[in-house]
Amino acid sequence: MAEAVVSGVVTRIGDLLVQEGKFLSGVSNQVELLQIELKLMQGLLKDADARQNESELVRQWVAEIRDLAYDADDIIATHAHTVGSRKGGGVQKVLERCSCILDEGITVPQVGSKIENIMTKISNLKTSFQGYGIRESMIKGGGSSSFNERQREQRQTFSHLEHDVVGFDDDLNKLVEFLLKEGEDSRVASICGMGGLGKTTLAKMVYNYREVKQHFDCRAWVYISQQCQRRRVWEEILISLLSKDQRDEIQKLTDAEIVEKLRQVQCEKRCLVILDDIWNIEAWNSLQEAFLVRSTGNKILLTSRNKQVCLHVDPRSFLCELQCLNEERSWELLDKIAISWREDRVTKTYMEKFGKEMIGYCGGLPLAITVLGGLLAAKQTQEEWEDVLRHIKSYLHVEQNLRVNKVLALSYNDLPCHLKPCFLYLGHFPEDFEIPTKKLIRMWMGEGFASEIQHNRGREDTMDDVGHRYLRELVQRCMVLVGKMGSLGRIKTC
């Protein structure tokens, strides 16, 4: 995160120098020198951020740089605010958050001394990084995309829900056959397996299968997750089975009335309900009274990491147990995401060589392979692929249940600095929550993550354009999954 912090500070200092230079009287030269020093540090931080797992010392140095960047930001912004207040200027709109950090009585020499002290510490840390063998990376200005236009045209990954999926054909066909079958033996199908195997992906493929959509009168999809909220789950199912226009009316009903309406609609219509990510038996027990309906046309499909949950719901249920991909399937998935769409034959040759070595560290886990593929899709040169392989060896040589976390950390460290805060911001939303893109981008704007006016092919991009471009980059890197697409080809939910 230090790289993103430093990048933000460099941008804000630049804005102050351009927009509010008169409020930096007496220290503007030192502020410019500090900005240059921070820009030079940016070049080292990308490699340093990625190598924090190698050494406690590197972690300490990165933390020090982050703290120094915050200190510099506070000192410069507060000085400008103080001077602006005395002159009656308009700097407040830029500096509202800094109004009370330092005493207004601080003198220009004191500010200059503090800035010089920070520059000395940054210079010393830069020397330490270089002595450790941390290399300087090229920093792209203006928050430019790490995907060039040609690469974007080669790789388009917005095929709604199930792009880059392999190994599910047999399971998909069996699940669809079960759901379309009429009979009283069982109306429950289950998909179980460890995290990262693709349970939700397979369930969405089933949910959106053409024959399934045609067979059922109405369908509902609801996420359960670790904290099962019975009322929310019932409401979401009923709203989906009836109409979103009835949301306000449904929310006014008592629990008993909602259960009765759910039973009624299941008696009158052929319904499919997907209960995604049920963690424990208690969650099902709290929900089941809404599904006690003697109707052979209705089906329930649930996903869970716990096989016992699936057997408890219905011991006769159709059970689909997902397994890790074999070596052939693992390679097929990585090739599909990161290599097959490229045009240069020589490039493909060395990528195939390194890629086949990397998939061995993913243990056949689809999520790990998918995220790794998204990382590699952004890499163009042999040196970049060799660098990823070096990090893969140190990150993923761990027990299997930690591989997803490790590959996510590796992919996060590889993000350009303008995308890191955008990705971390997703943590504000609940687990498995379908995020409205419009809301997300407005929140990014409010935080200043997508506030710059970019230039693209001679025209100015709005902040909304920048936000959508950032989101597309995260999707292309397989860090974010597309939920729904809008009519104009933009991502509607993720």
C-alpha cells in the first residue's frame, strides 16, 4: 500500500504547486524537491512492496516510507491552509481535512526544516532499498493504464459471468439434467468443495443456462455467507420470485407473512432458488420453513464448503463434489486467460514455458490459477514473466488452503498504484455482495481515487470514465468478477 500512499501524496503536492502555489510561499522550492524525491522513491516501492514477505527489515522500511509520506502531506497541506486562511484565500476546498493538524504559529523556517528532515530520511531509505537489491521500476504518469490499447483490444473479458471457465462441462450437464427432471425423489441439488474450486461460478452457469431459464417460471439467487440473516434472505428470495416493484410492500410484512407468501408462490409457480455459500447446518435450519412445500416442480440448488450441510438438507439430494483441476485442465485455464489471445508466436513460446512451471504451484485450484492468469495477462516481456515466476516460488510454496490468499497478495502487490486503493475499498462491502458500479465509482470519486481528468485519444475523460476504466482493469486482472452488464456495454454490477 505504500506505493499507493506515496503516489497519492505526489499527486496532491503537484496539485498544490499548480493550483495553490501562492500559499506555499517560502517553501515552494523545498516542496518541489520533496516531490521529486518521492517520485524517485515510487520507482523502488513497486519492487519493495512485492518483496515484503522476504524480510522483516523490508517491511519496516516500507512502513517508514508510508509514514513519511503521510507526514509530508500533513506538513505541506497544513502550512498552505494556514497561509491561505491568513490571506483569505480559497485553499480550504483543497485542504479541509488538514485544518487543525499543526499549530498555526509554526514559522516558515520550521516548515522548511521539517521538509528537509523528511527528505533526508527518504534519501537514506532509498539507499537502504538499493543496497538490499530492490530494483527501480518505471512509474507511469497520470494514473495511466497498465494495459495498453492494443492489449485491451486483444483481450476482452466481459462475457458476463462465465468467461475463462474450464473443467465444468460434465458437472454442468448433470446439474442441468437434474433440475429439468420432473419427479418426487428429490428437489435439492448441492455443490460442495473447498474455497476457490468454483462452486459459485458453476452455480451461476447453471442459473443462466438457457434451458433452465426456460423451464422455470421464476428464479431467485441469494447469498448466505457466514452471517446468515434469515429475514434478509427471505425478503430477497420473495422479491426475486415476485417483482422488484413489490420490494417496499414485502419489507413491511411480518416474518410469518413472508413465509406464507413464499410457500404460496412455490405452490403456484415452478421456482428455482439458489442458496449460495451456506456455511453451517444452523443456517439451513433457520431458513427451511419457507421451503416446506409439496411441489415437484420446484428445485433448490445450494453451494457449501461443508458436505455435511448438503447431506443434512436432503440426504437424497444430487451431490456435486468439485475437485481440483488436473495438470491438463490447469494449463488450459491459464492458457485461456493469459496466453492464447496473444498474437506473437515467439512471445507465446516463452510464456508457455514459464506458465507450465507456475501452475504447479497452484495445486489445481481454479481461483489461484485464475488470479495468477489475470496477473500474467498484464505482463508483456520475458523479464516480467521471469519476475513473476520468482515471486510465485516464494509465495505459493505453502500448504494448499493458503494458496488463494497468497496468490491474491501477489496479484495485489502487482497492481499499479492507482488501482490498489480502489481494490482495497471493495472490502467496505459485505461478503458476496453484488456491488452497483455506479455507487462504487461515486465512492471512489469521493475518496479521490478517480479524481484526475485523464486524456484519451485527444479528448478529456470525465471522472466517471476514469472510474469505469479502473474497474475494467481490475476485471481484466481477474481481481473482480462481473455481475451484470448494462445496455451500453458498461459493467452494471460486480
